[in-house]
Amino acid sequence: MEEMSEEMDLAERIAEALKPPRCPECGSELDYLLYVEEALNTAKFYGDDYHSWDTVAVQDSWYECPNCEKILFRDRELANKFLRGEE
Ligand SMILES: [Zn+2]
């Protein structure tokens, strides 16, 4: 009996570990984060159309919950760990 419940615990822990992480703000299960980037772009303007769009600088970027849109991370490594269930 003792052994059986230990097996159950292990099975439950594995099942828990395989579940996608939950948003700490709204509790929804997340298998991805929405990456948002604010950037400075330039383009050649010929009067009727734009050509040669280029991203000159990324001014800000973050990772947010696709459900509640709260910003969860600004650091890529932390966001990655969260998705892998390590944080
Ligand atoms: Zn959320």
C-alpha cells in the first residue's frame, strides 16, 4: 500500500510537471508567451510608397500573457525557464 501511494505521487508529480505553466496573473495555462517589441523603423518614402523598411533599433521588448496581456518577463532566459517549468 505504501509503495502504491508513492507511485501515485510520482505519477502525479510527473503529470504536474508536464502541464503547461500557469500565468501568475490570470491563472490560464500557457504554452507560449506573446513576445512584443517596440522598434524604431526607417523606410525610403517616394511619395506614393515606402521601400526598404529597416529596423534601426529595438527600444523595448517584453513577454506577456496572451490571455490577460500582463507583462510577465522582460528577460528572455527567465521567460524560457518559465515555459520549461523551471521557474
Ligand atoms: Zn494571464
